[in-house]
Amino acid sequence: MNGLKGLEKESLRVTPSGRISKMSHPEGLGSALKHPYITTDFSEALIELITPPFSDPSDALGYLDSIHRFVYENIGEECLWAASMPCEIDGEGSIPIAYYGDSNSGRMKHVYRHGLASRYGRCMQSIAGIHFNYSVNEALWPILQDLLGDASSIGSFIADQYFGLIRNAQRNGWLLLYLFGSSPAFCRSFLTGRQWMASQFEKFDESTLFKPYATSLRMSDIGYRNDSQSGLNISLNNLDEYVSSLVKAMNKPYPAYQKIGIKVDGEYRQLNANVLQISNEYYSSIRPKQVSRSCESPTIALKSRGIRYIELRSLDLGLVHPLGLSLTEMRVLELFLLCCLLQESPPLSTLENTEISRNSLDVACRGRAPGLQLSRAGKAVKLRQWAVELVEGMRTVAKILDGGESEGAYLGSLESILGAIDDPENTPSARILSEMRENKESFLAYALRTSQQHAENFRSRPLEGDEALAFRLEAQESLAAQKRTEESDRLSFEDFLGQYFSNVE
């Protein structure tokens, strides 16, 4: 029943003093455009490390560990920022936008990020997280289809089941913010240009703002939430409606973005002036994915070949873990997603979507507040009561994954999170604030010290032998692949964009 699991981890490269790196993506790491496992996200300094999918979660973590060790051989004295919320920021201009070379595809990625900067600001785009990619075991689909008496094609059945999973993950996703949220505080400099928002927070010290019961401010209204997408109503009923609603957003002009301009004084400021430049701009805590082919839009990939896996995007970097998360967390995430798959999942109404959004924001900002109540089907329910119910549902799946063993790894992982449900002081967010108070540290000092400890862990274990050689060869091949792409371009950039956007649906 175990599915395939992969990870995508973002981290800022920072200087020894905890400032965002101004250095280009190191050549020793290969091409950010073409390397399959080491790339960049929004910023040249925001590195993204990607693992292949594995059945055993320990293999995924092992591969991520190897990537980190290779990265540390190529970034000199810099280290990877351990926190989701960024280090101290010296203004928006201190965050360099990622560059991918002179090919059309590379320029498109760069211009897209310029658009993100113009629309949302560079500070928001410097927030990091870890994505958990999951695909259900292929052998489970025909069994489940037979049990449900479903007569549709296997492709349609799989897509419908994945969307049922996604809807339930939206309903219950607040649990992950509570259990694993690790961003209760941040540097005041993050609100540069938005100082008026500081009044919403308490002052931990002169440079640190926080909320005393927060779990994940990364997932709050100072993080990945924005007005332009609030009325999108992207459908999660089925694959056709999902793709159609995304395409509609990619073709709908947005007045505020029209004011920015597309190409000004010969320089592109964004790919277009629509609500979404491309579908990846849609910020959602979980979304369906299909591997895109060269220059193929994600919507076309989904429509052509269905859903290959889902991407869970609501996870903060766990500061206490050098890799950003633990083996226990990975097992709990798999149990959570499988339970979301196996439970009934009716369509989401506008009213329920509002309820889901309110629950998520409440838990992100004050999830550890004593007696906190959430809303379920319009009725108040205590967070702890609902959390216990969800864990009990996961217990049955854990027994199956453990093969009936009474002390198996999945059941053990479930038991380990009960302490956080019983006592909010056992959550990562509470422990972070407790350690900051105990050491009288600002957020910057705490995160920098932790980052340097993680760096020493990786530097003390350099890659050796065939594993080291394989990573070096992969980096060299990616650079050669980028050069081939740049040399093979025949279209102008304008024609390339025209061709791309003529095939988004």
C-alpha cells in the first residue's frame, strides 16, 4: 500500500553573518535550468533540492542528505538558512532574482520571476518551504475501483480519487500546520515596505516580531496569501474543471497588473498582465501534478496524461532537522494523505471553502491558543477533539502499512505526535519560542546558530567515491545541456512566448 514519496526543499543561501547571498548559483552545482535535482526557486540565492520518488521514506531522506553534502562542497563559507521565514533583509533589492541563461526557456523562467516580484514583492518570494510529493501505489487503484463498483476508465477513476484526496487535505490540512508548523516568529525587516502590518504582531525583541500562539506564520496572511487570487474559485471537483478554471485565470486581465506593464522600455516586467502568468503562480497548499515535457505547460501535461502525483506545499522547514523534516514526519504525512484518499469527499461549496480558509488562518496564527475552536460544517469543534479524531482514523491505515505489527514504524510515528496534541508546548513552534527565550536570542540569532550547526553536520561528512563522482558528472552534464539548449533556439523570445501561450489548455 506504500506509495512513492519525493521531496523538494527550498533554502536561502546566506553569508556567515546571516545575510542573503549576492553570489550567483555556484557553477559547481551545475545548471539551475537543467539539473534534475539542484535548481533555484524565485531567487538566485533560493536553492531548491529535489529528490527522485522512493517507496521507502528513509531512501528519500538519504538522497536529500547526499544532495546537501554535495551542495556544501560548492558554496564556500555560505550556509543554507534553516528557517522558512527569511534572514534579515536589506531591502527588496538585496534579493537577487534567479537567472537561467540566455535560452528562451531560461528567459521565460527569469521574466516570470520578475513578474512575481512586481506583483507580490521579493520579500514574500524569499519564504522557503518543503514540498512533499506523493503518488498512491499503482496496485491500489484497481482494487479500490472494484471495491467502489466504479465503471469509469482507470484514468478517470484515478483523477477523481486524487481530487477527493485533495479536497479532504484542504478540509483537514490545518492539522499539519499545528503539528509541524515552525514559523512562529520572523525578522522585522521582512515587513520592509509593509511596516503598517507590524502592529498585528507582538515584539519579541527589537528585531523580532511574533505571535505567542502562532504555528506557521509562513502560511498566514503575511505569507502565501494575496488579494488577486482570493476570488479565483479554482475548482477541485474534477480534472477538467480544475484545468479549465486555471486556464480562465491565465487569460483574465487584472487591472493592477496591467498598470505594471508587460514590456517597458524594451525590458520584460512580467509574462503577461493576467491574474496568473502561468498556472504555477496559483498558490495552493496542495495541487495535482504531472511531469511536464520540454516547453509543455502544466495544464497541458495534466489534461494529456492525467495526475501522476500530488504536491503537498504547506510544510515549513523544520529547524531542528538538518534536512528540514524527519522520518517520523514523512510517515505521518503519508498516513494523512492516505486517510484523505479513503474518506468520503463531497464537492467543496463556497461556504466550506471560506470555512477551510478561516480554519487554516486561525491555526497558523493562534493554533496553540488554549481551548481554540475551529469550524466544521458550520459547527464549533475544539481543535484537540478534531485532531484526535483524525489521528484515530490514521491508526487503521498505519496498521496496514506496518503489516499488522503492533510496534511498527507507522504506528510508532503516530504515537509520537500525540504529545503535541495533548500539550501544545510540545509542538515545534512552541519549542522554537521557548529556546529563543531561554537563550535570549532574536529570531536571526537563533536561526543563524541552527543553520551553522546543520552546515557543520553536512561539511563533516563529504561525499566520497562513486556517489561524489555521480553528482559531479550530473552537474557537468546539466551545464552542457543548457549550452545545447541555448545553441538550438531558433525562435525569437516573443515568438517562443506566443507559441507557449497558444498551447496552455
